[in-house]
Amino acid sequence: MIVMTGAFFGASVIAYPLVRLLGRNAFFFLALVPLAGLLWSLSTVSEIFGPAAQPLVENLDWLPELGLAGIFRLDVLSWIMTLLVTGVGALVFVYCARYFPPDEPGLARFAGIFMAFAGMMYGLVVADELLMLYLFWEGTTVFSYLLIGHSQSRRRSRQAALQALIVTTAGGLAMLVGMVLLITATGTGQISTLVDRAQSGMDTGGVIVSAVILILVGAISKSALMPFHFWLPGAMAAPTPVSAYLHAAAMVKAGIYLVLRLAPGYNNIPGWSEVLLTLGLLTMFIGGWQALKQTDLKLLLAFGTVSQLGFLTTMASFGTPDITKAALGLLIAHALFKSCLFLCVGIIDHRAGTRDLTKLSGGWKAFPVVAVCATIAAASMAGLPPLLGFAAKEAAYSTLLSSPDKASVIGFIGIMIGSILTVAYSARFVWGAFSTKPGVDDIARRDEKLTLVVSPLILTALTLALGPGVGLLDGYFSAWTSGLPAVAEGDGHYHLALWHGLEPALAFTAVTIAAGLALFIFRRPFAKVQATLPSGLDFHELYRMLIGWMEALALWVTARTQRGSLPFYQGVVYLVLVAGVGLAIISNDTWNITFRLWDTPLDLIVAAVLVIVAIGATRAKKRFTAVVVTGISGYAMVAYFAFVGAPDLALTQVLVETITIVVFVLVLRRLPARIGESTGRLTPAWRAIIGGAVGITVMLVVLIAAGVRVADPISVDFGELAYELGHGTNIVNVTLVDIRAWDTMGEISVLVAAGTGIAGLIFVRGREGHLHRFERKKDGTEAAGRIRFQPVAEDVVDLHHTGRGEGLSQKRASWLIAGRTLAPRNRSIILEVTARLIFHAVIVFSVYLLFAGHNDPGGGFAGGLVAGLALVVRYLAGGKYELAEAAPFTPSGMLGTGLTTAILTVIGGWIWGDTVFDAVYLEGDLPLLGHLSFGTSTFFDIGVYLIVVGLMLDILRSLGAEVDLHQERDEAMLTNRIHDNVNFSDNMGATAEHRAVSEIIDRVNELDVDNGAEGGRL
């Protein structure tokens, strides 16, 4: 099971390049993955149903120390579900190979997401641990959102996807709360154990009831029961294969599966029957009623699915042997006929160009194979003999009639009414899709490709064969239902068969079919009746109203809090911090504060520097000065870390501080000069008061935190753990890559997200691709067709050569590849020479820090920062083109490679160890190098190194190169405006010219000419 689940996700990874390579034919190969899952499930029949039948259980140790493990269990119920997930999935993948046109936009992306969804659904049905099930549950939610919104250019698809996401996620969050409550109350999260304990009466009480009802909210929202039913018809904006799989055989079945799984243990708790029976029957009626109003074939099937889901939920809620057996029969029948119908509608839409049943005519002649398949599937949906749908509905009628429970009587009446509507809209579907209608042009006949109709044909054949052969399913279903609690004598003796003789259920079936056909025959009068009746509560409109109210509330709150004033935001944050933390400090007088002025006299020096630079930063008149002065405080902390014996912290601090100053300077280039002026209501005195209050509050928090420790810190053992287990003497680095690698994994993930977000905000339209490089042929000539930029022509006057003022002109040499692309006024030969001399040495030093960090100061983070500083030097010396020469790769590639390397190290712990991040070390003596110890944690550190380098490159590309581009555009626009204004002055006189000059002066002042390159260039 673990391998099969991994196979789905592995296939989702290769799906994108596979589709890019093979086009839509790649779906044939991708179909092999669910097919392999189907064959594997079938191969386990002897183990699950044999004489010594036992569920297959696999454990995946996740975090053994915390008792968290992934438990996968293949019993009868999950085995049945895997057949649906894999069998129908394989057929839908084959269908995709010819449903989509060769030039379908985003097809590779769709294939990967579709395969990942199938993997999530497979993991959901075999998970035997609540939190693991929830992980897969929400995975189906996320991937269904992406699949429904496949057509990104269509607003309807985006809205439908967001609606499905919001509704199912809301239910999923309620379910998560219920799961946490249930685990807390029972002490276990294993589903099979929980159900067994509930059957024996061990787990009772209000907490259990509340937890189970909350879990049901998730099942109800996922299976589109009222009041959440409106999201499923909206989701029909998805491509037809998505509808056939997600909304007929997979996603919406997740809620039904969960009800079937929990019903044997919890069907008698208060609220279970009342909630599921009421919502199930109402959903069945509302879905059938709405289906009779639809003219879009896909929407008709969508509301029919809603109705059938209500039917299935009602049957699944009882948890008794006979009714559960009927529910399983309905589950299989519905998956077969509804997926077949959706696939047929997709073919009709492709051939006819419409799904409007009022515009379709002559379908029987146009596509006879599709017509036969769809008619048989619709007949099974209506419960006509001798199809599987008939046998399943007969079983539902018979078991409900024989049950002594009062709820079964209500269920029978409601299901019969809903079944009459089902017969009516099934007949409406066949008539609308295939009949010949007067006054409507017939559909032109075209050849039906086998590759497109093979999937509907197989589903139709199964529907036909399993009707007479339904007894074959009875044995498999009995293996599950035989272990369920019986409510009366004889419960559990019912067997599935096509013919049970003349019995009440058969008579009721005849009445149902006759009434449904009569409803279809008199559809016009019935439609008038429907039109005159009030529509009732429109839950879709209610959803839109709620979203509208939330948006209005958000706008109201935003208008009163987001004023566009950064000082105001800062003031609010600081005041809340002082008020909240300050009240906590004042209200508690038991703080054990120990105050020591200094540890060594050197501390006083650091403190004095910090005080001086803090005052200096507040008194600075220019932004650049303030940044430099503030940076001194960071370097003062470097000295402090060095004084207290923390070389790793000192090294990291000096690197981070240097890079921070560079980033600030890069940002300052694009900020207006007036940013330093006080334009708010807070006077400098009030700002000083707030700043002082924040400083005092934070100081008190540090003092309190240092004095309230009551136990020995866990870090006291880190020295021994680092040496004995991590094979390193640098406690800091071993902690980062081994002892507390989970923390580091989270931090580098945040780094990747932050870098991507910052770059996305600056680039706006796209951040991918390489920076343009300067390329020459070996003979020194420029490569034809590969010129990315032109060197700037520059003449240097040599006054010493002539001894006179006019001098001689000569070309200045360039020490960097792209150095001559800078204007003369922006070049610094000293910086170019320095960059040329130190770049490679700094890169080598960064690699040294990477590998030496396990025993000496350094590590992947410090090494990556050093490499980033080397790139900074190249950029400052030669500009964006020099950066392209120094780093001929994309930041996203570096970030992705680093994160992938780290993740593979995580997963590798299961391969070469017992759990995630489990490191293995190899030791030995080598000539010249001596005794060496190499661990797999080094690969994790390499991933950190690559991520930091990628982040630095992203910063330089966005805040550096991209800002340079923005600046060049602004300068070009400014030049054009100067030219236009000067031309205008020639015609209008001196007044216009004066205005033009004044405008130029204002623009120059905005660029803060006293602080950098822009002033020089202007």
C-alpha cells in the first residue's frame, strides 16, 4: 500500500515531462499506474477473503518519539474502494488520451495534478489513522480545486473551483476539530481500534458525540449533502474526465466511505441517524427535483449525482449487515453508471458542440455506440432490470422493508419518492441526448474512435454483466457485513440476487418505474407545476450572499485600519505589544528576575556602542546614513557573540548584517527622498516615547524569560548528542542538520517561500528565465545572433601623455566580462579589480565552510551567505550583466534543487534508517587526509547551501537587476519628456521651457541624488 501510494505520487512528478514529450498519448502510460493498483488489489483476494482472512496492515513510522505513525490497512471495505479508485481511474486516464485536443493548454500540468489526486484518494481509503486520513482528505480538496479550475482563463471555472475549495475546506476544518477531540478523549487515532471500542460500548459521553458529529460535517460537505450540495453542480465547469472521476467514483465517495467506515461503531450515538437520515433524504429529493429542470446534460447528471449521494448516505448510515450490503451494491452500481454517463456526455459535447438537450437531435444515428452505452447506464441509474442498478435498488427496498427500525420506514418512503424522480430524470436524459426532435437539425454522423469509446464500453459491459452476476459480489460484501452488529434476528441473511421471486420490493419497484415514466411522459404539465411552486431556499445564492457580506466586512475593516501609513501600522503593532505584554508583566508579581549588569567588562563596550548607534540612527538626517549606523549595531553584536564564545553565531551575524545592509541600499534606490520626513500625526517626541516603551518591555521579557526556567534545558545534552550521534564537534551545525533538522526544514521552506514572494511582487509578470549573458566567439568577435547587449563606448583622456589639457583618447581596459557595459561614470576600476581577484577565492571559501561546518564554524547556511556575498561583489562591480556571467542559472532552479535535495534526505531516512532525517555516517582513514567521517546529513546541508545561494541570487535579480531595468525605463521616459518639453518650449516660449526645467528638477530631487547611482546618472 505504501509503495502503491508512492507510485501515484511518483507518476505525478514525471507526468509533466512525459506529457511534454509524448503529448496526450502520455495518458496511456499514466493509466498503467492505476491499472497496477487494480491488479495488486485483485492479487490480494486470497489474503483478505481466504480461509485465514486478515486485513493487510503496513506501518510507516513518522515520528516514533511522539507516537505518530502512518497506518495503512487494506480490509474488505478499503479493498472495495481501491477497486473503484484504481479501476475507474485507469479507464478515465485512457479516455483523457483522446478527449483532450493535442494543443490543450496546460495539459501537462493537468496530468500531474490528476495523478496526484488519484494518489490522494488511494491513500485516503487505505489510511487507518485519523490524522493520516485527514492529510489525504485535504489533499483531495486541494487537487480537486486545481482540477476544477483547469480552464484558468474561464471565470466560471475559477469561481467553481474556489467555491468547492471553500465549502469542502470548511467541512474539513470541522472534521479536524472532531478528530482531535476523538483522539484526545480515547487516546488513540487508529480508526479500526476506535470503531471496535465503540462497538463494545467503551467510548461514550458528550465529547465523543460532539467529535463524531464534527467528523460527519466533513463527510457531509465532501459528499455534497444539503446544505453543502450546491458546490457539486458548480464543479461541472471542470473537464468531463474530472467530473467522471472526482464526482462519480472518487472524491464525493470519500464522505460515503467515511460514513460506512464509522457506522458500525457510532450509528447508535445521539444525532447520527437524525442528521444523516434527514440530510440524506432531503438531498435525494432536492437533487432529483432540480435535475428535472435542467437542459444542460452535464448539469442534469450533476444534480442526479447529488440525489444519488443522498440515497447512498441514507443507506450507509444504518450500519447494519443487510442494509450495508445494499449500500455497497449501490456504491458499485453508481460508480459504474455515473462515470459512464459523464464520459458519454463528453463525447456528445465534442461531436455536437453543445450539451443543451433542446438543441440535440438524432443522437442515435450520429453516435450509436455512445447512445447504447449511455442508455444502458441511464437504465441502470433508473433501476431497470436486468442491470446492476436494479439489483442494488431491489436490495435497498428489501432490506429497509425487513428492518424493524422506525428509521428504516422513514428511509424507505423518502428513498421511494427520490427513486421516482430518478426514473424521470433518467428518461429525460436519454430523450434529450438521443431522440429526434422536430424542428431541430440532426447531428452529423462521424466515426467513433475506439480509443475514446473504449472506457464507456467497459463500464457498460460491467453494468450489464454484474446485473445477472450480482451474486458474485455478494460473497465479497458478506465478508464485510458479517462482522457488523445485527439489530434483529435474521439480520445478515440477505443475499444479493437479480431475482428474489415475487416479493413486496418488486412491487414497489414496479410502482417506482411506472410513476417515474409517467412523470416523464407528462413532463410539460409537470414543468409548469414546478415553475409555479416557490423555489425554496437557494443555497448557492445564500453562499454568494455570505461571501458578499464577508467581502463587505473586509472592505469596511480595511478602510478603517489600512490607511496607507507605515508609521500608523507600526504604532498600532507596538502599542498592542506594550499593552498586552505589559499588562501580563504588571498583573503577575511572581516573576523571578535576576539582574546582572555584565559578565565581562567587554560587555560594557558593546552596550556603549549599541546605545551610541541607536541614538545616532534616530538623529540621522539621510536614509543611507541611518542604514549604515544601524548596521553598526549588528556588528557590535558580532563582537558580543565572539566575546561569549559563540563563533558560529558571530560568523552568521556578520554575514547576515552585511547582506542586510546591501539589501537596504538596493531598496533605497527606488524610494522617494521624502520617506524620511515626518508627515504623520505622531511627533518625534511621541515616537521616542513609544520606542522607549517597546524597548523596556522587550528588556523585561528577556529578563523574565531568563529567570523563570524551572527545569534543565534540553540543550545540555546537545554536546554529547552532537559528538556521539552526529559525529561532529560543532554543536550548532549538528543541531541544525541532525538533532533538530525538522526546524531547519521549516526554516528553509520559509526562505524559499519568502524569496519567491519577494521576487514575484517585484517582477509582477514573471520571474523565470536567465539573465542575458555577454557571449563572444573564440576569435574575439561577437557571436552572431547571440548579442544580448552592447558595450558602452568610453574614451579616457590621458593628460599625462601630452602634458597639455586636451590629452589623447584611449580605451579603458575592463577587468570583468561585462564591465564595459557600464557607463564610465558608474564604473570603479578598484571594485572591478577587487571582484576579479577575490571572487573565486570567496566561492572556494564558501564551499570550505559548507563541508567544514560539521566540526568547525561554518555550515551550509554560512557557506551560502558567503557565496551570496561573492555574487553581490560581482553585481556591484559589473551590474546585472556581470551577475548573469557569475551565475548562469535561474534562482528558482537553485531553490528547487536545494529544497529537493533536502526533501530527498528526509525521505532517505526511511531507506537507510528507521525514520525521517535518520542519518548514517561512514568513517575511515584516507591517505593525506587522515581520519574522515562523512554523514548523509551533509546532503541536507548542501540543500541548505543551494537554497541560500538561490535566495541571494533572487534578491540580486529582483532588488538589483530588475530595479535597474525599472530605473532604465524611468530614465528613458524622463529623457523623452525632457525632449518633448524642450520642443514645446521652442513653440510656446520661455514659460513652457521654465516649466519643463522645473519638472526635471523635481524629478531629480525625488531620486535622492545625494545617495547613489541614479543621481550620478542623471
